[in-house]
Amino acid sequence: MTAATLAILLNGCAATTAGGNAGCISYAEARLARPPAATVATVPPDWARWIADLDDRMTGTCR
């Protein structure tokens, strides 16, 4: 996965909706404090894929 793809994944999602779930609320708040997507270029590819997968799973679960 390229840094550009990861940046799209990290920036392209709408704000996570919580639906009253404490875990989803916490994750939505954490996403607001996420570093800029441009810093992804310095993340090793395995970590970048893991971060993208985690974010995709959490935002999918919390919608």
C-alpha cells in the first residue's frame, strides 16, 4: 500500500459516528488528534497497512 493510498484512507472517511457506544466515541475523538496524513511517508509499510486496516475496521464498526 502506498503512502498516497493510506492518506486517502485516513482522510477520506467521514467523521466516525458513535451511536452511543463508548468505544466508538473514544475512537472518534482519537481520530481527531491523528497526525497529518503527510507523515505516513515515514511509516514502515507493514505498520502503514496495519494502521489503515485498523482504521477501516473501526470506522466500519462504528458507523
